[in-house]
Amino acid sequence: MNRRNALKNMGLLTGGLTFIPYSCSLTPELVFKRLANVKKEQQDLIGWVCNCILPEDLENFPTPESRQFFVLTQINDCENTKIILRFLKGLESFQLALSPTKEIKIDWLTPEEQFVFLSLQFEKKGAIKIFLEMLKNYSLLHFETSENYMKNYLDFEFMPGRYIGDVTV
């Protein structure tokens, strides 16, 4: 009797493990406490805008996290509720400016159309401008806090008080 239950459980487990790749996404959706309404597509749009403003160069300036994750984490952790609400309003306005029915995705546009659309949005005033300026500032901060930039361009030392043993007095 126990053998029969063990074989049945093994069959259920094998069948369940077979269907996991079809029901689960391989890229996890990041959930931020104060940005809970920002879904995966919107997070990808934010990452796209950040990389258009300042392209990521992982070869020369490696960072421990992606720019998209850094920007969203900084906005979630560092900004107050009033600014987060402005950010979310700007995100919504940006999506509506792209497509009022939200049927068109930014990936469907050619690179020239994407550049023109983004530069037109930077010229506008209001919620979209606040949204884009916030993304620009945090994208720049992400770049400026990379280890390679700080060491090679700012001559920043992570350990203060270098010891030089044989200095003439």
C-alpha cells in the first residue's frame, strides 16, 4: 500500500515539475512596497527610458544591479509619498502620450521614432517632465556610483587613510 502511494506521489510531483516552466515566468516581477501599482510592463518601460537617457555599459562600468532596479529602489526608498504620487502620475501620462488606448508599446516604434518621441516628451512641462527628470537624475546617480567610475575618474578611495610606510619627514 505504501509503495502505491509513493509511486502516485512521484507521478504527481513529476507532472507538476514538468508544467512549471509553462506556467511561470523566468524573469521575476519586482514588487516595491510604495510602488505596488507599477507592473512588469511599466517597469520595463522605466528601464527602457533610463537606458535611452544614459545607456548602460556593463563592460566598462559594471554595477551590482541593473539600472532599472536601482532607479525603482531609489524612488521607492528615498522619496516621500507626495513625490511618488507625482512620479506615478507622470508614468501614467507618459504611457497615455505614447498611446491613449495603451495598445502601442515602445518596442514597436523604430529607434528614430523612439528618439523623437522621447525628445518631444522632455520638452513638455508638467507630470511627464517631472517623471523624466527623476529618471534622468537617478540614472546619472547609478552611473556615478559605479566602482570603475569612482576609482578611475574621481580618484575615490574606498578605504580612507592610505598607509605609506617610508616617507621622509
